[in-house]
Amino acid sequence: MKLNTRTRRSTLAVGAAAIAASTLMGGAAHADTGHAVATSRSASSSTTSFVLYNHGDSGLMPTWGWGGTTLCVTNYGLSTGVAKVQARFGGAAPEYVYVPPFGQNCINRWWFGNPLVVTDSGYTPLRITGS
């Protein structure tokens, strides 16, 4: 069966659109058909990050419902940074993460979906990343 030029162009346009949509949604596409194929996502694609610029700034970090959540604190300043990490619900005692100048320190805990309130308790900007 021979396709006319107009049919081939529309087929190519649909295939290109499927590949573009799949790429934006994190999937893959078969090279021969252009059909989108779902792919699994890694845990790193569910990262949340924010910067705490000043002493007393805080942010809310989501945690995994089952399994460990890794929380990393990166220090952008010249002095030791301190991040206060406390589960939002349940009244658990806070944990303090100390980070050397221009360094990073990570912790991994099971918070079971309880969001964390992370507060800059030092006097240096901190980047908070969770996955």
C-alpha cells in the first residue's frame, strides 16, 4: 500500500507529537512506531528542594509513606550551618543537622508520610533537598 504525501506528513506529525508528549511526561517511545511507552520512575524524580536564606526561615518537606526519606542539607555559607528537622505531627523531638561551610550532610529516616518542618537555626543559607 502506497501512502500519498499528505498521509505520510500527518502520520509523521502524529508520531512526532507522541514522542514529544512522552518525553515531557517521562516516558519513552518506540523508534519504529512512535507510540508512547510508559517507563518506571525512580525515587529521585520525586525530589523536593528549597533554600532557607536567613536564620529562622523554615519550609515544609514531604516524606514517603513507607520506606526511608533522605533529607540533605547543603551549606552555602562561610560558617557552620544548622538545620532543625522536626516532624509536623506527633510531638517528636527535633533533630539538628550540622553542616560544615560549603559542605553537605544527609540523613535517612522513616517518617511514614509525616511532613517535616525544616528550620534554618544557624546564620548561613541552606539548601534543603528531600527524596
